[in-house]
Amino acid sequence: MIEITTQPLDTDRILQSVQSDRAGASVMFLGTTRQFTDGRETVELDYECYHEMAIKKMSQLRYISFEKWPIEHCTIVHRIGPVPVGESSVAIAVSTPHRASSFEAAEWLINTLKTEVPIWKRESFADGSQEWVHPDPKQVVKKNPKTDSEPIDLSEAPTIGP
Amino acid sequence: MNISIALFASARELVGSISVDLEVSEQATVCDLKIALVEAYPELASLMSNSVFSVDHEYANDDMMLRDGVEVALIPPVSGG
């Protein structure tokens, strides 16, 4: 399942979407708006997306994860619009026969979503200032060397519908 | 040919519009479009060095040739999740 929503994430529904009798493990990652970063206080993140391309990229990511791990089900839901502190902007849920794959796949999916999917956040701070978050691509990107040693090219990946 | 470029995030804010239209040659590449965009909208210059273009919902290299009717977007560094 791939979704972009303006609503608060229904985590019960997301976890339910990956349940399978063939899976001994399921992992759900939630990305939530954090209050403090480098001494600055955030009050809200506001997300914007290039909708059709974001859906396409999330679908491609999901497809590739099925090739890399023995995944039973995989769901990615991203919220757009305002996401206050403590609320979640993204949920990634996977289920696999054994737990190691679920942990690895979920980690790879969020790491890759954060570099590949055309979604942007604008941060609103307690002091009233606002700024778009545009990370420097030349900075070292978080990767798990066990699962992420090859460069990623999603463009050849098919998309599977929800 | 006329190419419409969708703008997002700070690019949208800097230009004050959700898209801009540029006139380029029939043989124009993505690189040519980049140059034309910064010429027409110099306020985008600092953002361009870290941004990429998408063509028909796929990331595009500088040497990709454009065609009439393609859907182009300027993709500043993404920050989903």
C-alpha cells in the first residue's frame, strides 16, 4: 500500500495492512516531528510534495524492497500539510518471515525515501521564523553498509499499484 | 518550444509562483533549461547548484533532450520523512 494523506496517520490500519500468516515479524517505522534540534525549538513541520512523482518514487522503492528482502507486505504512508510536534509525518511498515529482514528493509526504505522522494518540509520555529529544509546533497547520507552499499537508481524499477 | 517548469518549496517561494514558462529551442537539453531558468529568475541561482530537474516524473540528467509537452519540475534537495 502506498499513500499520501493530509490526515493524521492511522497507525493501526497501517500495521494491519502488512499482517500475514506467512510473516513471523512486522516492523513499523514512524517519523515524528521532534521538538528540539541543535538548540532550536520546532513547533511544526509543514510538508509539500510533487504528488504524482512522489507516489511513483514510493512505489518504485516498495518494488525494489521486495527484490532485496523476502517481504510479505510493505506499506508506505506519508502525510502532507502541517505536522505538529509529536505527530508523525511518515509510516513505513513491512512484514517478513523472520525479523532481521523486517528491520533491514524498514531502515533501507526510510533512508532511501529521505533521498529519493520529492517531498519537502518547511520548519516553523518557536521564535516565529520559518525555513524550508533543503539538505546539502554533498553531506554524508545515512546508510547501513550491510544493505546499502550500491548506488540506487529507481528509474528502471516498475511500480506496483496499491 | 515552450516548457513549463513546476516549482516547489523554496523555489516556489523565491519566484512567487507554482510554475514558470520558458521558451527554449527545439533541441534544448535539461542543461540549457537550467541556464535559461537562472537567467530569467536569478533569485533561483543559489538553489540551482544542489537542485535537479525531473522530466515526466523521473530525475533527468543535464544532457537529456527536452520534447514539446514533457512535464518538467525543478526538484530542490528533498526533505521528506
